[in-house]
Amino acid sequence: MKIGDIVTRKIDGAEASFCIIGFYTDQHSGEKVAILAMLDPNSVVEVAVQELAPVKLKEIIALTASTCFMH
């Protein structure tokens, strides 16, 4: 799996869709963990590409540096 992939996961018995937006490794367990953004079909919009502005993952998600390594 890689950043940008669409994946599913069961939540409360129902399947939900997510986009992988990053990965990190838990320092305590060594487990690779995916950072997901939930895709809500009710929140889908269309916009002109020139209206979009890039954002760094670290600006979106506050991760504690002592517990993980970003990939």
C-alpha cells in the first residue's frame, strides 16, 4: 500500500472508505501504522485545480515525535 491508495475498514460493523495520507512507525512496538482520511460520499465536491493549494502532512496532523517516525 502507498500514499493515495483508497482502502476500506469496518467501523461498527459497516465498511468505510479511507485515503492513505501517510505512514509512521510506532517506536514502542515497531509496527508500521497508516494515517487515514475518511472519505465521506456526502462531502465530495468538484473544484478547479487552480483553486487548490498544497499542504504539508505535518500541517494537518500533529504527531508526537517521541512516539513515531514519519516515512
